[in-house]
Amino acid sequence: MVSPRQVVAAGTWHPLANLAPGGSIESLLLLTDGTVICGNSGTSWYKLTPNSSGSYINGTWSTIASMNYSRLYFGSQVLTNGEVFVVGAEYGSGSTNSEIYNPVANTWTKTTVQDEPYEDCITKMLPSGNVLVGPAWSQTSWIYNPTLDSWTQGGSPLGSQNETDWVTLPDGSIMGINLSSTNVERYIPSLNKWIKDAPAPVKLYVGGEMGAGHLLPNGKVFWIGGTTNTAIYTPSGTTNVGTWAAGPSIPNNLGAMDAASAMEFNGDIIMALNTSDELSGPTYFYEYDYTANTLTQISGPTNTTENIPCYLTTMLELPTGGILYANNSKQLYIYSPSGTAVSKGTPGISSVTLNSDGSYTLTGTNLCGISEGAKYGDDKQMDSNYPIVQLVNGSNKYFAKTFCWPPGKVQTGTTVLSTKFTLPAGLPSGTYSLYVIANGISSAAYSFTH
């Protein structure tokens, strides 16, 4: 049996064989057909397509349609129909508007304008399929409905959502830490309301910046400080407040002041860090082992460190289990974690049935993974808590396109969920091993005949 996992040396970095076209890469998003779209600080976007054996390292680049507005540091979400919603910008002409990319038509379409300055904005998918958006400069959150192309108010946060990261919890609520404070609040989608939670036990912001929060396999949240502090939050699972504990201190006076990080398939968190001067390098790389509650330094893609500030880093979790890494250049890398996949995160397939329109419905468990994948914070969202379907025949690997998956969910356990998918054009007839993948963790093979 051939696994979807890309077989490369564990615990090592691998440069992509081909340089990205155009300018340096700032943004990374995984589409539901297994391709990756990458943007620069202007309007240009490119697509990375894995080769026939499923390798992103040896994948090919193509240029796709340009956005209507230039955007650097903006909100983004992959929608349940496979399209991409982007909103706001800290820099560029897109700070007060949003648009949607259609991968099939290869077009960007302007959406209805909600007249807010969406600078440093953060976004999250809701169970309704709508997108929660937090503008930086007003104490209001908004909800975008992609079906109706309309906006409604999403409740008023109790404090500033500027510069915060949002973390979706297993109960469906969304937590954030208010700007330059230890105050914590959560958004409850069913109530359309923000509620106060227990404050963080240590200072995480420095100069208005901090790192990301990651939902761990054990259901707790690991927060990376812009200071040398980390903190661990345990959700209540209800509207009651959660509990906190200080995490391990980050060594060598390092912190994450706007920096890439990602959960690996083994449950560890890889993170980029630098000193208290966020505009200076070098960038260091560490892994957090949640079972041992320890931080360990690892090498970077070319050396022990990278001679850039960590705010220029971006990561993305791939279906192969690798972590795609961009450092504001044309050369991208993939980090291959070591260890074994978290068993709690393994998806399961119950059935695959053909629909009258030629699509298929897959039912199973853990289809949305156990985390949101890669993070950055307010400036970039690379959420990928949705199912990816891959078909394997011999050495050939093909990605289907998934849609109508359950949004806004993580760590769903034994709850049976479903997603639809369509086969790639020109797929040869035959019997395949079909896998569903979430967070780089694959199901067992399911026999599928086309």
C-alpha cells in the first residue's frame, strides 16, 4: 500500500526544485484540490501544483489571475465551495474591501463593501459557512456571508482585537487575547456574542505584537509570546471560563512578534522566533513538544538561523505532512517532521457514494482535523482544517476537489461528518486507494473504483 505521506528524510529541510515566478512570496494558502496558491505584497498570485507522484518539492509553478487590489498582511479563508475569501490589508489599496478567488474560473471578484478599515484583520470560518472578521481599529466584529454577498454585525468584542490571533476551540467558540493586555475573550457563534474568559497568567504581548495560539491534540491551547513567555489554556467546553498555566520560557531572549508557526502531524509546534527587536534578524527555529512541555532549537532551512526578521516568515501545512515555508524570497522550502502521526487526528472513512450530479459524498470521522494547521496571527491566516481527498494508483497520486465540508470545526472525535468531492479531469479508469487527509494526517486506504 502506498501512503500519501511524502517519503523524505525526517527532521530535515528540503528546497523546492523550482523557484517561484515573479516576486518574493508572502502568502500561502492550501486549496481543496491539493494545490497551493502563493501571493506577493502586490496583486500577483502563483500556483504550486504537486507532480504526478504527489511531490511538492518537485512541483511546478504557474501564474494565476491577479487580485483587484494590492494587499500585504490581510485576512483570508478558504470557503466551503473551494473558493478563497480575502479581506483588508495593513499595506496596499485593499484595506477597506474584500474579494473572492474562484480557482475554476481563475478570477478575482470584488465583494460588497463593508466600510471598515480592515488593517491587521483576523478571520475565522463559522459553522454556518460564513466568515467572522475582526477589524483592527473598531471594537466591532463583522460576519461576511459568501452566499448572499452580504455583511452583518458579529457582536462587539469587549476589548481591542488589533494584533490578536484567534483560535477555534473544540466547542466551536473562538478565543483571542486583547491587544497589549492579558485579557481574554471568546466569541460564541450560537449567541453571536463575545464573553469574558480568564486572563492569561503571563504577559504575551511586547510592543503590541505576539505570536500565534495553537490548539494541541490534548485539547489545550499553546500560546507563543512576543515576550519570552508562553502560556497554556484549558477550555471549559462551555460558556464558563477556562483555566491557564504558564508554559515553558523561550530560551535566549527570543519571542514571536508576528511570526510563522505550525502544528506538525506528530502534534509538535514548529515556530520562527527572533529577539525583542522585531525588525531585525536573525530568525531562530524551535519545536514545542506538548507531551514533554519543552522547547528545543532546530536548524533552519539553510543554516542554524536565517538572516531575516521572523515577521517575514510564513508556513503552511501540506497534505503530505510537510510544512511549506516561505521567507520573503522566490526560494521556498519544506520541513519534514520526525515521529509518527497523532492517532487522535487520524481521519476515518465510513462510505463513499456517487451522487446524481457526478460528484461523490464521503462520510467519516475527523474530517476537519485536530487543529487549524499553520498560523501567524492577525496578519495572515493559513487555516486548513478541512478534508483533502487523494487517490493513489501505483506511483501516481491524484487530488480530488473537496467542497461542502463542515466549516468551523476541529477535534470532532467520533462524530460522523461528510464532504463532497469531484474527481480530477482526465482521471484514468481503474481501482484506486482513496485517502482523506486532514492536518497532514491520512486515513487508511479505502478501495475506490472509477
